[in-house]
Amino acid sequence: ACHFKSNETVCRGAVGVCDLEELCSGSSGVCPPDVGQPWGTPCADSDTHPSTCYGKVCLKSLEEQCADKTGLDRPYAARDMEDGVTPVDFTVCAGLTCCTHCKLQEGPVWRSGRWVTDGYLCDDCMRSVAYHEFTLHGETSRIYLLGAMDGTVLSDSSQFCIKAELVTPDSSCASGQFLEESIGKCLPCDTSCSACTGPSNFDCLGDCIYGEDSRGACAISADQVLFASGNF
């Protein structure tokens, strides 16, 4: 006889630190929706500098973004003098603040009109909001040369960058949508669902619009229900 795997069985492994593994329910052959860490979850990029999760991946750190965008001329990102982590307020989505060198300076240091003990200090920093503009199919777009990657969190941890602009993520969704926490955005449910926890017809909650198919998922059409029941 066929038996469901126990509820401790991993049915989908995590891919990286910003992904989450999914476990079998023990009462179904369907693996739960594929979810990741919520956007903004702290992580460490491959260069060991602090970064955050977005879309189930650990984004490039500001340092790696600066290195990529300046051709290694300014491979350091200006961060708060006291905590050495928070990006400076001067940094914006359309233009990162990149520096030739940054380091932790031990002892008291006078900088920006105040004393800082063990401060994170940067030299020769530059911010640019220069862009290239192009038109495609009648729509004009801009590419900012030092713009932050989509999903990058700057000094305000309640927002992130999308297309060189600071946006506030969704926190609640309308009927027929679910909140994809890894990108902070409401996405549509499958058309077979009245409510859902994920994008497929296996992720429906409550009543199915057309009824269930032979697998226990919401059927994608009334014809599928008839076919499964043999009444066609």
C-alpha cells in the first residue's frame, strides 16, 4: 500500500540561506508552497559583508555592488560611522555612495562635527545619480549607473529599492491574492482558488471555485471535475 511520508520529511530542500526547506504534512502527497525568508532578513554575501534577503536569495552586498558598478575603483560602501552596517543617509536607490577605502578606526576620532569611538571611517566617497535613457516601443526608461539592485535595503529598514526608487512593501492583500513575503508583494491566486497561500492550485484555501480534482487539489475547470468523476 502507498503511505504518505511523515510530517518531518523534507520534500523540498532549501537553496541558500534565504530559502526555507518545506516539510511533508504527513496527510498529503503535495509539498507545501515554496517559500523563502522574508525580504530584509539579514544575511552575509559571498564577500562576507552584511546584506539582506530578497526573492529567496542573499543580495549582493553594497560593497560588491559598488565594486561591480565602479570597476573596482571604489569597492567600499559608505556605512554609518558608529555601527559600520547601516548605509549612510546620503545613499539613495538611484545612486549608491561608494568609496576607495573604509576601515574601523580604533579609539576616539573627530569626524563630521562629533567624536566617534571605534568609528567606521571611509575616504574618497562618491555618489552619482547619472543615468542612461532609452526608449523602447514608445516607453522611455532609465538605467542608473550607480543604482542599487532591486530589493536592496538602505538606511530605512521598512522599505527597499525597486527600479531605483524607494518603495514600501505590501503587508496585506485583497481577496484572491496572497502575500509573497520574500519580495513583499501581493500576487494573484490561481484562478481555481477562492483564497490561497501560494500561486498554484495546490495552494488553495477554503472552497474551490470548480471543485476538487482526483488529487485533492482545486480543479482548474468544471470539465476537469467531470472528467475525474467519469460523468462526461
